[in-house]
Amino acid sequence: MLPDILSMHSLIPGNQKLNDIVLDFLFRLKNKKEVLGLCIFGSLAKYQSIDSYSDIDIGVFLQPHEKANYLPAFSFYIDICAKRWEMNLSQFYVKKELERQWSITQKQAFRDCVIIYQEKQVIENLINLKANLHTDKKEILVTNINQIEWRLIKHSVIAFNRNAPESSHLLINEAIQLLLECIFILNDTFMPHTKWTFIDLYTLKHLPRRHIDDLKECLLITSYTWGDITRRIEATMPIYTWVKEEAIVIDEGFPKDVYKYWAAHYSNRQIHKSPFVDLLFVEYGEIFTKDEWQLLEGFISYNLISTEDELIGFLESSSNHGSNYRLSSDLTHKLRTVIERNGSSKMRLS
């Protein structure tokens, strides 16, 4: 049951004059026929309180209307009780919001909002569609864990070796941001706006307190030396390890190789989710060492081999079909022996 705007006497506790002014504004918006819904955001919605640093965040949801030129700019000020309060009026056409991509912080802002008025559950339906944690959870975890490793462990080191320690610190900061998103997702919520992040970390039930101290250590930058960069990386690793372990706990099907899974499912860079080389790995992967399989994968991919028959043809040809990229004789022999011993599975991409 939504509150009646006229009966909401305590929307802003402790400031009756401001409370009355904001309620009057909401009431007048509600009476505009193109307005489908109203809500409040920010600290007023999140914590039911405001302070001297707060602004008044309101969301208005509309259907397109040529005479809606009464809508003000996003930000304007009102002078109440010897203070100039900033009013932020976020304005949304419902149909456009259905098509638009929401950021992580926007999703959480909507999940934290207080709905004041809506027709036909328009705001609730939009939030359920655009800020559905269940549908986003695996994609966020896979994508972030993949990117954390590149930024934290690989690119930060490369940047330093290229005489750009400033970029190393920026990359570590990006990894920490991605880690924070994962931590909130593992606690069944989206990460809030940065100004709320550490405040909300202390409210999370599923986060070892020691990792908050680790995060503080990670964020500290004391110099552009290799020693300080490695200190930050090492301080971040326990949190990264915990996030990876927890992702597997909550999802038994969580991929072991997040890089490959991300590329196949979320990156828009790979058409076939299971290319021939992956099917071959299911058949024979455990027989080869990690290094051998990487060489085999490169050989098959470079030569655009799509069936086992083609692979056998390449192996039987002394010239490898004229390809400039060939396997060593030892690895060629091992692969031919494995295929002959196990029999041709005649695998093809569907």
C-alpha cells in the first residue's frame, strides 16, 4: 500500500517546513496527467534522514507529452530555514528507460528508492526488469573476476615495467572497484554510489571484517615505487581469493576458466560459445599438460580447423597443408597417438 502524499507528515524528519515544501511539490507533480510515478532517492530514501550536506533527490516517471514544458532543469535550489537546498529532479520517460542500459549504481539507487506514487506498478515493474539481481549476478561476477586479474596482476606490472607507475596505481584502483562490486553482489545487493560504499560495507552480513581492513590497506598510496605497488597488490590478493572462492560456493556451475567463459558468453567478441578446440579439450584435454594444450589450441585456432577430420589431415600431411605455423614433431606425434588410441569422435561444430 503506497503512502498518500497528503498524509505523509514525516517524509523529512526534523524539518517540518522543508517537509511541507517537498510534499507540496510532489503533490503538484502527481496532478500532472502525464506523470505515471514519483519516488525519492539518496539519503532520504536510503537512511530516512538528511544532513546539511544532503540534497533532495526526486524521480518523476512520465509518458511523452508535448505540453510537459513545465518540467524544470535537473537541478534547482529552494531557500528554506536559512539554508539553500538543492533539489534534483531526475526525469524519466518510461518507454525509453525500458530500452536504456542502467549502470550498477543506478540499479542500486532504484532498489533503494522509496516509491511515493505510481500507476499500474510502473516503477516496481521497471525496477524488477532493469535491476534484477538474480539475472545479473553471474555475469557481473564472471566479468569482474576476469577483469580484476588483468588489472591487478598483469596490467599493473606491465605498466610499471613500461615506466608508468601512475598507471599501475590506477589499474589497481580499478581492480578494487571491481572487487567491491563483487562483494556487494555476493551479499545480494548492487554496489551503491561511491559516497556510500564504505558506510554500507560495515552493514554487510557476508563479509569477513578483516577484509574491510585489507581494503583500507589496498586503497593507500604512499609512493610510485615498485615496493608500494607490490604492497597494494599483495594486500588485495586475500580479498580477491575470497571473492573467487565465494563465487564457486554460491554457484556450483561457476566456470573455472572465467576468461574463456567471459569471452564466449558476455564479451560479444566470440560467435561460437563452444568452438571446435573446446570440444576437443573435453575429449583429450586431461591427457596433455597445460603448456602442450596451449600450443595445440594455438595451432588449431591459427589454422582454422573445425573438425577432427581436418585436424587428422593436417597431422598426416608432412607440410601441415602448407601452413606457416606448425606443431613440433613430438607434440604432433603425441596428438596423433592419442587420437588413434581413442578413435576418431568425428566432432563438428553444430
